[in-house]
Amino acid sequence: MKKKLISLLLVATMAVGLVACGSDAASDSTNNAGGTETADAATPAATGDKELAVQIGPDPETIDPALNSAVDGGNMLLHAFECLLTVGQDGTLQPGQAETWETSEDGLTWTFHLRDGLKWSDGTPLTANDFVYSWQRVCDPAVAAPYAETVLGMVKGYDEAIAGDVTALAVSAPDDLTLVVELSAPCSYFGSLAAFATLSPVQQATVEANGDAWAVAPETYVSNGPFYMTEWVPGSHITFSKNPNYWNADAIKLDRLKFLLIEDSNAAYSAYQTGEALMIKDVPTEEIPSLEGNGEFYVDPIIGTYYLSLNLTEEVFQDARVRQALSLAIDREYVAGTLMQGTYTAASNFMGPGWVDTDGSEFMANANGGQPYIDVTDYEGNLAKAKELLAEAGYPDGEGFPTISYTTNDAGYHKVVAEYLQQAWAELGITLDVNIVEWASFTPMRRAQEYDAARNGWVGDYSDPSNMLELFYSSNGNNDGKFSNAEFDAAIDLSRTTLDAAERSQALHTAEDILMEEAGCIPVAYYNDFWLQSDKITGSWHSAYGYWYFMYADIVE
């Protein structure tokens, strides 16, 4: 639910938590094949005038459910698609395309019962077989879905599927309304995965007829959620219209949901001031002091960490002492409290507030014997230790250390943090160049290891700590720094297979111990979302996973 304005001074002391995580998208795509009707032919155009314009970010890298790993794309996907299950306003799992579901006594078989009469946005029937195809597609090595291991690694036959035999994945449809999933080991949070956008259904005929281009044009972007795409003008906006074929269409009050594709926060702020947008995610940081006390300015905690990735394929970063030195040289309280104006919180651990341990307690409270991995209150001591470590690694006062670059996109606090890192690492004698790139180029560069150091971050998709820790598993598609540690992988493997809750908890804590000791990444701050939203919007809500839900919103004057 939308929160009231939280004082920024209070936010600085709150237990909080945010992503991960666009390409310009316009191409000549053919219409649907395989006997299905096109969206234009079968879906009536919206005729009402109730249009909500919001700004979540610039052009997304992708809005293919299997390929997206960013929050901006995720916000669009949850309005265009619906999974078997959904997440309710109170954070609980709710029926989605599946009306009911049950789990076998041993926890290995999940059975989902779909609603009768489900349809795609083009009016054609949607059945359980569409989920079979879509989940197999996520495992297809030719698709290279970054979330594949995270969302389906526990399903029986996953190893064979990811190796090329997608039919080995133990997902079946005994009839049009039933989907059966067999797991190789019990997974208590599998219901949350069934509500995660990567496992949305996609229409086989359309995808196979158009290849990757299916997800870049309204003519072929067939979906099954409350809205369907009717216009995409790269660099300007993506418009989704109410989907009359959605099973709960009668509850949708908006005729259109328009995502303004604005990268510059000042431009977003201008759009808000003029009324072009009724909600903007990217608020200029220089405006934040003046917004305190404004009833339209919101700050809401989300679970996640703003961190730095080091390209561990580069020789200079392969010594853990170098990585530790770079981490300890950062004054996190200054970054969060001053540069980020108290809207974020200094990160002492990788796993911050909001993550839930196997016994229901807070994961962070049980980490490292209850002590922080990094004492964020002792910057001078940390800096002295950083200099010692760098000298031990063979670079006293930075002597012989190569000039490195830091890559980031220019949004929010990213640029000011980059400029601070130049100063912080200069204290070690290290020269850092800043490389500012557009969002459309940034995530592909990071994924391809085309950087030395880079901004990164992750917002939880569900509250189980495996969601963040598994990012650093050797084969994980979102492991942008290419951290690889056999003991870390073994701990994650144990967490995936053990049936003992205490043993699973210990395995996950061991994984974080190793990650922090090896400085597989550099945690900097814990996220909050802050945004401007007009009181004209009713019925929307914001989740702890960094998503805004507008499907049941309305606009009142």
C-alpha cells in the first residue's frame, strides 16, 4: 500500500532494503503465425479517456519475460502479463492464471489448476501447455535467460534442459487446465517463483514466427495480463491499453497506462510539474530537501542492496586483498547519509534488512555472529586497513596499480557516487576514470564484462535470501562480476537440497561469509524507493520488491 511521507531524517535510521536490476526497440516484425489472430484484428481498441501516465525509467533493455532482469522492465511486465500466481497488496500469494493450487505431502509436486476460459490478448485460448512451452523456453540455452537457474534450477530435469533437451524439464499439462511441476528437492518458496515475471506465459506461435523481435512491437507483443501494448515510440513512451480478454477485466478502471520513457530526472520532474505524468520514479536529487513535508513525495523501504561489481576476469582484481581494500576505502555513512541525503542506509553486510531466515527471523540479525561484516562507523580504521591490504597485495600506496574505469548510468545518485569513488580510491593511490553510459547500453555492457568496476544493485524478487546470494553462484546468468568460488557454490548447493531448515540457514550464512571475506562484490548502501505521485491516483500500491501496481488504479479529479 502507498505509504505516507516518511521523514528523511527517520529514513536514515530505518531498517530498509532494492534491483537489480533497455534497448531501443523498433523493428519490422511480422504478425502472429500458426493460425492465431493478430492483436489488431482481435482486440478492440480502448475507447475511454482514462489514461494514467507514469515514469518508471527510459527505454527498457527488454520486455521479454524470459530475458528481463531490471526493475523498469519488471514494472511493465507485471501489467502486461500474469503468472500462475500473483503477489497481493499484503505481500501474500494470490490466485492469478491459476485459480487453485496444491503441493504434495513430500513437497516435490506442485499442481496448479488454471481458470476456465483464459485467453491471450489476441482473443485466442490460453492453456496449461502455454506454460509448459514458456518454462521450457526459459531453460533453452539458445535463449540464455539470466534467471533460468534461479527460477527453475530446483525442477527435476533442469540440468538436462539447460544442456539443450528442454523437454526433460519436469513440467507437464495432463489437460488444458492443469499444470504439474515436479521438483528435485522441496522448495518452500516455489509459490513465489510461480508469481515471478520470468515464468510468465508467452505465446509459442508468435515467438517462433518472430524470434527476438516479437517483444518489440505492439503487433506481435501478445500478452495475457490486464493490459496489452498498443504503442511503442522509442525514447518517448510505451502505451498499454486495457485488455478486454483478461479474466478480471471488469475490475480494471484505466483505459490506458502510459509509461513515459524518460532517462533524465529533471525532465521527469518537469513532466510531473506540468501534469504530463502523475507519478515519477526518478526525482532529481537536488530537489529532495525541498520536498520534505510534501504529501506527494513518498519514501518506501524495499529489500535490496546498492553494490559495486568488479570484473573478476581482469588480473588486477583476482587478489581478494585488492578487492577488500577497494571496499574498505569507502565511507559508507558519508555516501548514504550525505551524498544520498539519507534516502539510503549504509551497508555493513551484503544481505540487508527485510530478508527472512528459515526460522522466520531477520536474516541479517543472524549473520556473522550478529556482528556487521564492515564497521561503517569506523571509516578511518577501515581506510588504514585498506592501505595495509593493498600493500600486502604488492601495490603500496597504489604503486604499480593500473588506472581503472568505473562504469555507470547517469540517474539518481549514480554519478555523484562515481565522483566520490574517484576521491575515495585516490586515498589508496589509485586513479579511477568515470565512464557514464546510457541505460540502454549499460546493462548489456555489464553483463558482457565490458567494464573494470561498475555500479550494480539488486532488489529482491521474494524474501528468501537465496534470491540475492545465488547471484554469485558460478553459473548464474546475473553474476556480472564472474565471482567463482567452489566453497561458496557448495554452500548454495547444500541450501538447495537440504530438508533441514537449520542446516539450510547455516549454508546460506556460510555463503554470505565467503562472499564478504572474498569481497565478491562491494556492498555500499541499502535501498529505499522515493518518488512523486499525485493524489489523483487511487487504488495503486508499491511493494517491498520495488514495483508499482497500477492495474487496479483509478484517476479522480
